[in-house]
Amino acid sequence: MGFVLHNIYIPISTTTGLMIPGIGIDVVVISRFNGKTLEHDRHFLERVFTPAELAACFSRGDPSRHLAARFAGKEAITKALFSIGFDHIAMNKIEITTTPSGVPSVTLICPNASMVTVLVSLSHDGDIAVACAVAMEGDGWKKDHTKE
């Protein structure tokens, strides 16, 4: 949340002292990803997903659920980042991996990545994948989940 003056983003913390995180949500129909293969859909898949994401999704029996959930996650993250003033990040520069404990983890592959913390939650049921993301300036929420 903030004020936009002539396309200049001013975080709400500048005006009130409070830091309001950016929030994003997205819903995707899983069947949109049915039948996607690296052989036939490589151009689209590589524009959206990182090599690590593609390897993880295609190592599963049904990659469509995992591709759709990550796609929803990237859309939600983009919305959360935009709401705190970070924009124009390509989808394949947002990487969603899963820790050994099953928690989704976000890595931003961009110059200002250390200036923001992003959390994401992914879920899927039936033919629907959903994701919710929270983004906050600074590294106050960063935690090493790999030791869990």
C-alpha cells in the first residue's frame, strides 16, 4: 500500500511509520497445463519456469498440478511485489522450490532481490491451483527452512 505520484512509488511506511506488506493471490485451472511437455512446449515453459522448477515438476507423475500451482504462485508473487513498488520482474526470474519439509521457498533472481522478503503458499484440489503471496521490504522474515 502506498501513494503513487507521477509513477513514483512511496511506501506507506514513509508516510506513517508502519510497514504494510504487499499481498497477492491467484487461481489457475490446472487443466490449462494438461499435456504440457518439454518437447512440444519448451518455449513457453522456459519463459515462465526456471530449470530447477521444470526438473521438479516433470519428476512427478502428473506435472500439470505442480506447474499450475507454481504458475499461480508466480502470479501472486508478481502482484505482491508490484504492490510494494517492485515491478517488471520476469516470471522465470521468480523461482519457487520446495524445502525438504515441504514448505515452498521463493528465490528472486534479480539485482534488488536482497531488498525484499517473499513468502508464498501453494495449494491444489481437483482442477484448481491457488497461491497466496506476501512481500515485504527488507529481510525480516527470511529463515533458513532447510534445517527443519
